[in-house]
Amino acid sequence: MDPTELVLQGAARQVTALSRREVSARDLLQAQLDRLHAVDAAVHAVVHLDEAGARRAAAEADARSARGDALGPLHGLVVTVKDWIDVAGMPCSGGASAHVARVPARDATVVARLRAAGAIVLGKTNPAERSEAFGPTFNPHDPTRTPTGSSSGEAALVAAAGSPLGFGSDSGGSLRQPAHACGVCTIRPSSGRVPLTGHFPYISPMLDPRTVIGPLARGVDDLLLALRVIQGPDGDDPSAVPMPLGHPGSVDLAGLRIAWWTRQPDCTPTADTERTVRRSVGWLEEAGATLVEDRPDGLEAVYPLTRTYWSLPESDEAERWQPSAVSALDADAVQRFRFEWDAFRRRLTRFVGAYDAVLTPAAERPAVRHGDDAGSIAPTLTFSLGGQPAAVVPCGRSDDGLPIGVQVAARVGDDHVALAVARALERAGGGWWLPSGVTGPPPSRASRS
């Protein structure tokens, strides 16, 4: 198989070709490097590359294959990682100039699991649309537009086929917003499914129960492949719990009841965004699902709760209290905030529990020009506050040709249901297409499904 064509395929297809020895890990790595260098000249997503380490890992992968050793589920696959996740021996600054010399000695748990599964960690990507340390990253569909934040480099690079599989983090939409803006797939896993050990800046799940680590890819099935590898307790992060992961193929779309809405307080989608959601509703109805236009009470609390959360200091260090700021709230105000947040979570949990899934816009508007207001992210903030799994899949284009994603949420633990609905939308007519700003033919419909 021609490796230059294979780099345009999804992660699962690449792993299959590598495992069947249709292509060597070294040849595919070289093709991926050539592709990455070509597209990164346009998107400026990569902040650190370890080409020498990747070549050694590819040679080791080929040697394992030649010996007939058991191969991991990500055998020989190149992956990239947001510069908020530690990779041993690679700089990890969190995009901050003050930390550009920081080089962790230990892999984050998710990175260690990727390596153990056979993946080749090639490099780190910009953790913001315009980070302090690395400057701007550009949207591959239109360089005058932003990829939005903050897993910006990963989304832009994956969309441009510079990487088949990326890993980032999401507090209020930092996986889902750039996936929507760049036209790729992602999932915010259920809170507690994936350990946060090795995230930088440090994340305390007790102080910040919103943040998760998750994958970005060009196809929904690739998200499942990644989640199977990175999930589960690690004996370090006390918020990570055993959480079985079902298979999207076991979900019968014809038996699902799905709530949907387009507008909510503080979020009025553009006409093309609303049109994309309504078209997605029609696709799911054609698949046999029952769609109910409904939304939970209390969504007007989404931004007030989030703004209060943003105002609270966190610790910059894991083992001692090193506050990032000084809080303007007294202890009673903080306790009231936590009580109101818990009340919101209970309302949302009851609402989602009455359905099998929920369909919403991913954002108020498509990617905006650099420096412009990106608009409301209330739909993604909603499920960050609730802890539910929420996938984003591209399902349409704006009037000027930019990707528009929709969000599919499900009950906590039912990540596979969110993925099943997202996969149905992908197959009905959504899914990734190669951005016009980068070269190469689009994949066939079969390769996207």
C-alpha cells in the first residue's frame, strides 16, 4: 500500500495495514512526517517534534512484527499530544513562556498507555489558538480563521491529515470546540473514565471536576479505538474509576429516544448552525430513532456557574497549595456556588436519564476570523458541568464552506451510545473532508465509515 495515500485514511485503517504488514511502520512514519511538515507550514500547529525518537520506535515496531510478536491495538500508529499533557523527554510548557524549559521525566498515564499499546508519540501541539509561548495556530479550512481553543493544534493537525490521532483536554469545550471548527471528531469522555495524571497545568479533580482528557480523530470509530486504550484507573488519580466501555455496534438506533434543542439561554446559533442540527435530527429519524424537541430547566445557570468557577484559584503544583490567584469569594460564597452547581448537575442528570441521548449544536457559530468573538459555547459548557460524555461530529458546512459540528451527549458511562449516534450521523452524510487549504484527494466514503 502506498503510504502517502494511507496517511489520508483513519487511525483504525492505518493500524490494520501496519498489523497486516501491508506497509512498514518506518515507511508510514516517513510519509506522515512528509505530510506533517507540508501542512504545518500552513497551520502552525506543531510546537515540538521528536523525529529521532519516532524513528527508533518505528524500527522497533517493525522488528516486533518481523519476529511475530503480539502486536498492540495501536501498533506502529503515529500520535500527537497537546502541550498540556506530559510526554517524558519532550518539553511541556502548557503554552506558557515561563515554562518553556520544563521537560517532564515521566509520561502522563494516557501517554504511557498509548506507548504500551504500540503507538509512536511523534510530537506536541499548540495548546491554544494563540498561545503565549508559541503564537497562533491557523484553521486548515481557512487560515484567516481560528481553530478555536484550546486543543487547537491537535484539531488543526488532525483535520489536515498531519496526524491520524491526537489527544487533548477539555474543561468547557476545549476538545469539542476545535473539533467543530476544524471539522474532525472528538469525545469528551465521561468524567472519571480517563485518568488526569500528568496533565499540565496540574488538574485536581476535587477542585476541577470538569476537565477530561480525550481523543481527536477523523472518524468516530477511531475515537473508540483510542478510548479503549486510555481508559481505566491508574492508582494515582482518585477520580478515575472502573467504567466498562460498551460497543457502539450494540446500540440499536431504532430503539433510541433522543432529545434535541438548538437554542438555549446565552446561545442563539447562526442560521446555518441551526439548519445543520435540524438536518441531523432528520437523519436520525430516518434511522428509526425517536427525536423529541426538549431541553432541561435551569440552563440559564450555565454561564453564571462557569464564570464563578473561572474566578476561583487553583494550585499550580500537585503536592502543595500554590494558588494561581486570590479569590474574591468568601468561604460561604464558595460553598453556595458548589451547592448550586450540584443542583444543576442533578437536574441535568435527571433530564439526560429520561432519554438515551441528547443532540445539540456544538457551538453558536462556525470558526471566526482571528481576533473576532468566537461566540457562545454554552452547549459544551452544559455537559462539562454535568460530567456526561459528549461527542462532536462534523455534520454540515456554513454558507462560506466552514465545518459545522453537532454535539451528542449521553448518560454518564454511556460513552458508546454517544459514539453510536455520532457514527450514524457520520454515515448519513457527515464526517471529515480534507480542508481546501491543504493538498491531497479526499478519502472514499468507505474509508470514512
